[in-house]
Amino acid sequence: MKTYNPGKKIKELRTRKGLSQEELADQAQLSLRTVQRIENDETEARGDTLKRLAAALSVDTEFLTETPDELIESMPDDSRRFLTTINLSALSFIIFPLLVW
């Protein structure tokens, strides 16, 4: 199974914590250019780099590498039902005009 590219997650977590790329690089003991390349999906974080970034962002390494399918499977049943309802409600625009006629 292909792993999810963590660049987008890293960028989102960094901005939520109010860190600049330079601050994240300092905390993770990486070069600024490495952080930039990972966030811009020019390269993929692996091994020690991924561990350092996860530690600097206070998350598990596994959280950064989970695929979207794994995230959904790890959700409680109530959340899955909610997501299903929201997705189905998006299709209501097709059914609703048929009910009006």
C-alpha cells in the first residue's frame, strides 16, 4: 500500500502551531531547505528526518504516514456514519429537483 505523502500534513501542523519553516527546521535539527522541499512535495520525508519532524511537531511518526483509508478505518463508528451522511447529502441536489416535480 502506498504511503500518504506527509508534506501537506507537516505544513498544516506547522502553521497550526504558529511556527515558521525556519523555526521548525531549528527544532527538528534539519536544514531550512529540507523542510521547504518536504512541504512543497519535492521530496518525501523518510527515516530519521520523519522522526525529527514528528518530534518537533509533537505527533507520532505513524500519524504523518497514515494513508487516508487508514485514517477512516481508525475513526469511531459514529464519525464514519457522519461522514457517510455528509457525502450522501451532497448528492441530494440530484434527487431534490425530482421530488419537486
